[in-house]
Amino acid sequence: MSILAQATTAAEAALTAADQKSISAAGYAGLAYGLATLGPGIGIGYLVGQSVQAMARQPEAAGMVRTTMFLGIAFTEALALIGFVVFILLKFV
Amino acid sequence: MGATMTSPIHVDSDAPEAMIARDMVKKAAIIGPILIIAFGFIWGVHGALSTAYGLAIVVANFVLAAAMLTWAGRISPGFVMGAALFGYLIRLSLIFLAIWLVRTASWVELVPLGITIVTTHLGLLFWEMKRVSLSIAYPGLKPTPASKESTSK
């Protein structure tokens, strides 16, 4: 057990400050991307659910509802894309 | 309610998602060269190539979303729900994959690529939203699809 602990300590010591910074940046970037996709997922679910309900109640307005639904989905998705771009920039630039 | 949920959505004209996606492709063809030249001036040839790649990702994302929703809409409204949510997941994964695969390529500049994806996505959407809101507010201004014009003549 003590050999394992010594090996871990040695490995940690071998990591430079830059490595540790890079590891923590990757972790935070992943967290940011995960959080950024969570909100739009909930938003799209709610949006499409309401749109389907509207289409079921008023089938003659389906065309208009689908148009606004598509735009709504794309706008909501933009949030996830922004999160993704932030993740990419934090991770690789 | 149950019968309505399983019956296909009847839309009198061409699928709205497909029309929006086509319109966005046309608009991307207009702003694309301007953006590529502008970012090419700032980041060089690699920047221009990355901008073109980002633009292609955004356009493919819109076209894929429209195709999936149109296909699902023909089956049933309940299916639209699944297509929208799983489509979101699939498209995000594809975008991730598309960037992950080229991240170390020599011609890729990540900053213009990221800026292009965000600005083009939002810019095209706002531009399209303006057209859609105008056509809803003033239906007389909405252009007739070419197929309808030819059949009416």
C-alpha cells in the first residue's frame, strides 16, 4: 500500500505546474460543455412538447407552428454551440 | 387526442423546415464569401479555410435538422418530439466529431472556426427570423413556391 502511495506521490511530483493547469482546464472545459448542453436539452424538450400540443389542438396551424418551432430549436441550439466553442477554445487554444 | 397524435401532420404546402433550410443555404451562399475573405485577411489562408469549414458545418447542421424534422413530421407529431431531441444529440455529436477530427490539422485555426460557427449560426437565424416574422405578419408578401406557380398556370 505504501509503495502505491509513494508511486502516486512521485507521479504527482513529476507533473509540472503547466501540466496541472492543463488538466484542470480540460476538466473545467468539459464541465462547461456539459452544462451548456443541459439547458438547451431541457429547452428543446419543452419547446417541441408545446409545439406538438399546439399542432394537436389546431392542426390547420401546423405549418406556422412548425416554422416557429424549427427556428426556436435552432436558437436554443445556439446556446449549446456557444458552450461547445468555449470548450474548444479553452481546451486547445 | 390519441388519434390526432398518431396521425401525420398535414401541411398544405412544402414542408416549412425544408423551406427555411433552403433559404438559409441561399443566405449562407451570400454571406459566406464575405466572411471567408474577411477572416482570410485577419488569419490568412488557414483562417479562410477554417471559416469555410465552419460555414459548411453550420449549413449541414441546419439541413440535417430540417431533413430529420420533415421526415419525422410525415410520420407523426409524436415522432417529431423524438426526432428533435435525438436529432439535437446526434447533431451536437457530429459537430463535436467534425471539429475533433481536424483539431490538429495544419490548416485549422480554431479561433476563426469557433467565431464562424457561432456568428453564422446566430446571424443566419436572425436573418431568417426577420423573413419569417414578416411573412407571418404580411402573408401577402410570402413568395409562392415555384411548384405551385407552375401548376396554377
